[in-house]
Amino acid sequence: MNDTTLQTIIANRIRARGRITFAEYMAACLYEPGLGYYTSPGRKVGTSGDFYTSITVHAAFGRVIAREISAMWRSLGCPEEFTLVEAGAGHGRLACDIMDFLAERSAECYRAVRLVLVEQEPSLAEAQAVLLAAHRDKLSWLTPAELPGFRFSGVLYSNELLDAMPVHRVLMTPQGLRELYVTLHEEQFQEVADIPSTPALEEYLQRYGMPLHPGQEAEVSLAGLAWYEGAVAALQQGFLLTIDYGWLKAELYDQRRNLGTLLCYYRHTVEDNPYQRLGQQDITTHINFSTLMERGEELGLQNIWFGDQARFLMAAGMIEELDEIEASDLTEKEKLQRRLTIKRLIMPEGGMGDTFRVLVQSKGVTTPQLACLRGIGP
């Protein structure tokens, strides 16, 4: 199977039904069974993949998150049953780093924990089970469709999930808002602007966006909003932890981003053409954190902390991780290598420290005592 097969499938849909929204096109490119970027075999992240994530850089990323999860458990009164839900669990690397830390350093929390992995691609469950074999009796799985009907108390966390949700693309014109559709012209995919497919697009921009200028393009993630609402419904009491790249609405929809934020990743190169290498390149957009914060409040959440990844990691335990490296029996060369690796997680301008944002929200927690709230000083 290759991108020609997927291209034919999408083209036949357009021939049969007429033009499709970009959200439909993006969903096929990323999630078409057996052919989409995230639903086909092959390594997506790391040196041999198309991009790096914080998970693949160093286990300290997961260990720091585990420190904060342990604090969240204590903030809930140290319950005997405590559920962790990872949405978009991939191969299970982040979950493994978190569970290993809890088992080693927070035994009471670990005894209470059960881990639920949510992933679109069912074949990854086997890889997750192998990687998390030491924690097998604590594991269970859900499909994304099952998550909204699940009920739990604990923590739901995600890392680079919402940026891969299919988006509608819109364009402001002197005549008003238009949507960009995908059609065929001489057997090639082509974009065409027309009346929006749903009034929800304009309602979203009015509610969670900013006024667009004539000629400005932008993305609207109705799928991301729907997923988020389902996640909030599932959480009865506890915390939502969202890590992704994005901005608040004023920055996201600033006219400096006149063409929106859509990008493609292929073998560690950045592309801007989503109509090539179908199913073989990632398609992604920056997320609107204002949507999560404002809709979250409407649904009964409290916004606890929002900021860049560097400040979150440093406040939540990266300093302690670095101190432990220094106090270890590693050679000076090994210590230096680990420090330089961790530096990528927290440094701006070339690192991941200011590329990613972290949002912590709570539900039904009166006085959360989290390390990220202590700050990192001047």
C-alpha cells in the first residue's frame, strides 16, 4: 500500500460526493484504516521517524510528569483507587516512564493506580503491552470512541494529541467567512473557497477566536473541541494535563499568521504542502489553548496553570532530576551527555522549552498542591 492507493480512495470519494472539507481530507490522510499516517506501520517519531517529541528525548520528561501526577494524587486525598488515562498513547513510552517512576519513587500512589491507554490505532496495544509488561496487571485499553462514556477519577493527560486532530480551514473575504474545500481539477487535488459547511465554524471563531482580516486564512478544530468535551465529561474528579504546541487565541489568530499554522513533517523536514506523500507525512496545526481554558470553565473546570514547557518542567521536578544526575555514580562524560540531552527539553530557540505549552486544569479539587504552582524564581 502507498500514497497512490490513499490518493485514489480520496479522489473516488470526491467523484462520488463532490468536494470535501479539508477536515475530511486531513482525517483520511492521518487516520484512514491501514493507510493513514497514524494508522499504518512504520516508526513516526525519533531519529528514524519524521519528528521528535519530548518523550523520545529523555525519560526525565515522563519522570517529571510522574512527580506532578503523584502530587495530584495527594491533592485528591490519596485515594485507594486512582486512574491515569493517557489519550494518544502511541507505543506507550511516556506511560512506561511515568509508571516506572511511580513504582520506584511513589509506592503508595503506584498501588492505587490503574492505567488506561487510549489510542486510535489498535495494533499498538501489543507494543504497549510489551513495553509496559512490568505493570501489566494495572493496564486496560479504550478506543477514542469509548472515552466519552468512560467515568473515572484521577488524571487524564495527553502529549501532542490535539495538534493532530483534523481541522477545517477558513478564509476571510470581503463577502464574509468562506471555507476551503478540497476538490479535483484535472485529476489533481485543488482547493476552492465557498460558503462554510456548517455555521459552527463562524460560531467557533466568534466564541473562541478573534476577528480575521480580509485575505487571512485560519484553522478551526471542531474535532478537537468535541474530543475535549468528551474528555471533560469522562473525568468525574481530578486533573487534565495537556501538552502541545499552540497559543492563546490572540496570538494564534494574529494577522502575522496570515496563512494559518498548518505544517507537514517528513523525515525531519518541514513542508507546507498537504497534497503530497498522502499517508506518509504528518499534517499538524497549532492548537487554540483559549478554547480549552474557556470551554473548560464553562464545563466546570478550574484553570490551574498555563505556560511554556520549560517553566513547567523546571518547577515540577526537572531541577531535582538534574541534581540526581549530578549525585549519581555516572562518569563525568555520561553526566554531561545526559545534561545536554535534557537541555533540549527546556531550552528555547532550538530546543523544546518554548515550543510547547502546558495546561493544567482541575475538576472538583478544592486546594490543589502542585509543584508547578511554586514557580522557578526570577
